[in-house]
Amino acid sequence: MNDEELRCIGCGSVLQDTDPKEAGYLPSSALKKALNDEGSDVYCQRCFRLRHYNEIMPVSENNDDFLALLNSIADKKALVVNVVDLFDFSNSLISSLKRFIGGNEYILVGNKVDLFPKNSKETKIKDWMRQEANRNGLKPEKIFLVSAAKKKNLDELINFIAKKGKKKDIYFVGTTNVGKSTLINAILSERSDLKDLITTSKFPGTTLDEIKIPLDNGHYLIDTPGILSKKQLASHLTGKELEVVEPKKPLKPATYQLLPGQTIFLAGLGRFDYIDGPSAGFTLYVARDLYVHRTKTENADQFYEKHKKDLLLPPSEKDDLGLLKGQTFSPDVKSDILFGGVGFITTPANVVVKAYTPDAIGLGIRRALI
């Protein structure tokens, strides 16, 4: 193999022809052709199969390498764009971000705003994001709400980046599956002839090394690998399961009138028990394809054990998710009970409820946004 370093334009990995199980693999004949044709865009075998057949080829991933790459930003002059998933905010927010980026400016971009119901107020969502960021010791210079998939609200973000990033590189950072690469592709397609340059998919960890895209001002727009977090459902579920769990259209509210002693299952990924209060309406905001079932709380454990391998999928046993663990909430104002990566249930004030997720990941509460 030629010693010259050539990188996959899709995931950023150095192309190699020695080990099919490692990142950047390309058969020798294809790699030789790529090395002889300097002007061509080359995708590794993994990215090619992802783009054309939606097939995932597992490769070795080293989260320490990803973190080391992030750590290097502190020594550079950069504008940092931290992309988060609005439906798994607490788990996709990098609470240690300041340690990685040093004194560099950074902004917070909430992706997938198009999935909120149309009557949602963006000012409320931004206020909640800022409060959560501040609670984690983070103070972003500005907060944006976008939809990378629908190319919504991109102009304001692009104009801000163009102004603030004139004399520095622009780093896009985030955990896996927040839509970071999709957002960069959307920005590039808005302001250039480049279409779907970076490989994207439902599979976490698609970007394996930094991808540097040259800008007209001599600096770079840089896509970094998503940090793998065990607290995110996306790091456990398969691409097929994520298709069921992650909403594709604006969430349609479904209201259930509940009495104490009733339980709602969100497939096997969430359980919601109404413990104490009057007869009341609880509004679910989850993907339309997700299985929802109401039963009596006294029958809930038995129902779960009986159906966790059929009706209550996902997750499956091979997803390596723990048992359902609960947390009790007693909101004194109308609130959203959060099931990170799945959705939320709007709950009236002055009731007692208990919510469960596998290992209690993604559980939380906020003042109702809708």
C-alpha cells in the first residue's frame, strides 16, 4: 500500500486495504485507483454500503480517541457548535464541554425541532435548553433551534457561523445520533453545490474521524466523531429499532384519561404508573409506530414479563439494556415527564406518578413546554 494518507470523504477514516474489520477499509484495487486519481471523492467500503444499501459493517471504535480529538480543540482558535437532540437533551448534552474546548466560543444547537407539535413555542424550548445548560455549568453564547432533516431555521445559524467564524475553524461536536453530520450536509447544500457529502445513517458512530471541509476564507468546517454514551438509547438499539422509536413526523398528542392504579407502557422502553390524584388526562408525545398499552398497575409486572419478547419490543435481550428502574415525581405545576430518546408525557399538577426506563436512563422532568 502507498504511504500517502487518503481519507474517506464519508466518515473521515484513513483508507487502508489491510484489515476489513478496521475503519477505512477498501479493497486493494479500489484503493490503488483512488491513490492514482487525486481529484476523486472516495468512500470506504463501510460508507459505500451504508449509503447505497443501508447496511452497517461493524468496525473497531475507540471512544478514547474521540475524546482526545475533542480535547485538542482547546489548543486551537475555534468556534464550537454543540449539536444536541431535543428528544434526548440531558443525555446528548456534553456536560464536560468546557474542559474540552478551553476558552473557545461555543453555541448550542437543538436539532429535530420539526418533530415538536406545531403549537409549540420556540422561545419556551430555548429557555428550557438554557436552564438545563446553565444547570450543567454551561453558558452558550447563543442557542439555535433547527431541523437538519427538514432544513428548517438554517439561515440564522449559517449567518451567525459565517460572521463569528471568519478567522477560525468551525468544529461541530456532539454525542452519537444527534444529527450532526446531517446538519453539516444541510448547511453545505444550502450554500454550495455539495450534496450529502458526509455519510449519515440511523447507526450510531457513523463518523469515525474528523472530516475537514475547506471554506473560502482559508479555514475549515470540521465534523467530529460523535461521543459514544451508554446513557443514550441510540447507543444500544439497532438501526431497525431506532426507526420505530425515533419520530419521523411532528408528534401527535394522544391523551389518556387515567385513574390512580393505571399504567401505560411505551413498548418496553418506558412505563408510567399513575399513583395518586384525581381522574386526570395525561398526554403522550411519542413516535406513531411505537407500541403503547394501558393496563392496571396491579397487572403491570405480569404483563411485562409475559410480553417483553413480543409486544413490548424494543428493546430485545441483545440490546444490552438493563431492567426497568423507576423514579417518582410529584409536580406542583403542569409538567413533562421525560423518557430520553423516546418522548414525553405531559402531566397535570398535584399528582404523584412513577416513570421507568431501562436502568432509569433518560428519566427527567421539566415545566410543560406545550
